[in-house]
Amino acid sequence: MIRPTLRAFPLLCVLLIAACGASPDPDAQAAASASSAGLPRGSIEAGEQAANVKSAATGQTCIDCHGAGGNVPLDPTYPKIGGQFRDYLAHALQAYRDGDREHALMSQQAAGLSDQQIADLAVYFAAQPSELRDLRGAHDN
């Protein structure tokens, strides 16, 4: 005879797996999930707007230097940030803002950003198509 608790076990497993499933909309999932940077939820739309606002400190927008979608930098030494990990972008912007990371332009650009603005920018650029490439093994070619 099967115990009643063993009969419920397969149903419990199905429910747990369903509860852990991925969101059908990856943009919504990225905007809704927690950030390792301790930031509030970001908005892709607000991030796009923020990426096009000129900083009072530099007179530049994010797009002016990093290009459309973060993938067409003005200078080849500027990084492509489109498609970069959201948390990486958030941590980098926090570090520039807080003085833990220094760069002549980025430190000034990030100085006045709020946590919400950083979250929005990080979600926006992370949602862009990626042109990033893995450099591991590049020296072998």
C-alpha cells in the first residue's frame, strides 16, 4: 500500500518546477529580478530615456560616447556596453559614482546618478543586442 504522502510527492515536484520556471518575456524578467548591486528594479524605457539625457557635468549622453544601443563607440577605446551583464553595468556605474573606480569622463558622468537611474541604465543596455565577444583563445589565432 502506498502512503498518502508519497502520492502527493510527484504533484509537489511538478508545482515546484513550475514555480521556478523562466518568465516568457526575458526583458520583463531582467527588469523584475533582483540585482546583486542592491538596486531597485530597473525600467528599460526609463533607461533608454536616461541614456539620451546630457549630463550637466560633461555635456554628453551615454549614447554620445557608447553609440546607438551601446554598440557603436565614438572612440575604439570606449567599451561596447550593449548586451553586457546588467549587474556588471550597475556595479561599474556605482563604482564610478562612488569614486571606487576612476575615469576622466565616466566618474563625472556617473557622479549625479541615483540608484534608480543606475538600475534603469543597466537594464536598458543589458537588453540591447550584444556585440560582445569572448577573447579567450584570441591569442591562438
